[in-house]
Amino acid sequence: MQIREDLGHLIGNTPLIYLRQVSEATGCRILGKAEFMNPGQSVKDRPALHMVLEAEKRGDLKLGGLIVEGTAGNTGIPDTQAQEKKDMLHLCGAELIEVPALPYKDPNSYQHVARRLANSLRQSEPNGILFADQWNNLDNRKAHYLTTGPEIWVDTNGNIDGFICSVGTGGTIAGVSSFLREVKSDIVIGCADPQGAAMCEYFSHGEAKSSTGSSIAEGIGLGRETAIISDIKVDQPMTIPDSEALPYIFDLAANEGMIVGGSSAINIAGAVRLARELGPGHTIVTILCDYGTRYQSKLFNRSFLEGKKLPIPNWLKKEVGSHSDLFVENKT
Ligand code: PMP
């Protein structure tokens, strides 16, 4: 058994998991990188650590300093996000400022509020302040270039034909794809975009135009070009509706015992489409970004899904207490 120095040393080196049902259905080997096994239980541990370490190296942040971030994902969260994630941030000692969910072009969008807050506090923090700014901070992308990409390459022994994931900041897709292209120039890179995001159009035609509709998947769905994604090439961009994606994670929960979140659903659906595109016999890797328990009140909530007219798995349709027939004998 290894003894790790601290929690930060547990970040990364997550395993690839063979996704049985979708692999069997497509004749491809579809592997999910189990990012929910990071200590913070999401793919965002990697950029969070790397952004802090680099800020310390530069001397911007010292012990006891302050980190400010605006995010809808797993790095911190504004007000439309699942309560489970907010509770977790409070437990970690973060001060959470919840703001209305506004589009990026609005000056009160959470990213602009965070930047203004960081600037206003800069003078008063003796130990420095890091505005993590994951959308524009290239250390985010670099974390995946240095760790996620190489881990996938080593763990597949180089037997990989395609990689696909969705875009929140784009750190994952940009970092992983730029590493994999260096070691395997003919790898096929896919982008699985939720409805309402602009990456499918951007990677297809160079213009960040949002698709119609919306998605309940949290932490993904970029609507504009940023420095992180501006120089990457995506071979297979696609928009995936929630109605197509969610059944994959419901099946995964019921048959393979894995409870993953909405962005993983979009990713798995993308991997299936890519598998069908490439044909049987290929290996495709995607990202299992976080646990579904974080979204239990939405993703695995029958009335929430009903309200959104989304598919509901049979096992969630069962009424609580529907096994009361088992207790009939006790009544006599
Ligand atoms: N899934 C979830 C649940 C996330 O929180 C995020 C990050 N916002 C992503 C996927 C996307 O990761 P990235 O920012 O690297 O594009």
C-alpha cells in the first residue's frame, strides 16, 4: 500500500472502465475514464490543482491566499445548479456567492462578477489572490495535456482510435486531443455538444452559433470561442439531445452499477455515435466526468424528469412502497 502525502497527490491516475452494454451494442470497445474517482469526485480536480500550483510557482498565490472563481461546474457554482454541489462547496469552507444565471454577454454574468470581485479584493489580500478564470487560463488545458491525455495513451497501450467528450471550458477536449494527436496523428476526435451550446457549429463551420433547445446537463455547454479551444481540430462534432443521452446513464446504473452525471450521459451518447461512425472493432475513449449522486434531485428524480418531458427509466417509475405486497403475510 502506498502512503500519499496529501489529498492533492490522489488526483489523477484514474482507471479506464470498459462500458459493457454500449460496447456490445456497437461492436467497439468503449472505455470511460473514471474521473469521478478523483478525490473531489470530478474531472475538475486536475485543472484546479494545476492552476493553483502554477499560481504558486509564479508567486501570485501564497499560503493563506484567496482563490476567486466563477463557475457553473464542479469548481464552484451559481444559482441554477444542483443543491448537492453547493452543499459540498460549503463543506470545503468556500464562501459561495450565488448569482442569477445570465448569458456571458451580460455584464452580470457570473464570470464577469467573479473577475470584478477578484479585482476589488486584490489590494487587501496580503497572501495574494488567484482569479482562477478557467475559461481563459491555459493552465486548465495544460493539466489535461500533461495528465489525462498521457494516462489514456498508456492505459490503452496506444490502442485507441477515437476520443470524444463535451465542452465546459474545453480544457479536457483541448488538452487531451492535443496530446493524443502528437502521439497518434490519425486519431479521430469528437465533440459531444449538449443542445443549446455552440461547439458543434463552431467546430463544424468556425462560427460559435448556439443550437436550438437546452440541456439539463450541468457544467457543459460553451457558447463562444475562447483561447483554450481556438486552435484545436475536431473531426466529428455533434449535438446530442438529453432524450438520447439520459437512457445510457439510466442503463449504466441499472446494469453496470455506475451512477454518473448528465455530462457523462452526453459523452457516452457521443461515444456510441462515434463508434457507429467508425464501425466495429475500434477503441473509443470518453470521460465519465462526475458521479450522478451530485444531481440526484434532478437526474434521478421522476417528477423533475416528467416536468422536462425527458425519458424516465422503468426502475424510477416504481412507487416507493410498491413492494408492500411482500408484507401481506405480516398482516395476518
Ligand atoms: N462535466 C462536468 C460535470 C463539469 O463540471 C465540467 C466542467 N465544467 C465538464 C464536464 C467539462 O469539462 P471542461 O471544462 O474541461 O470542458
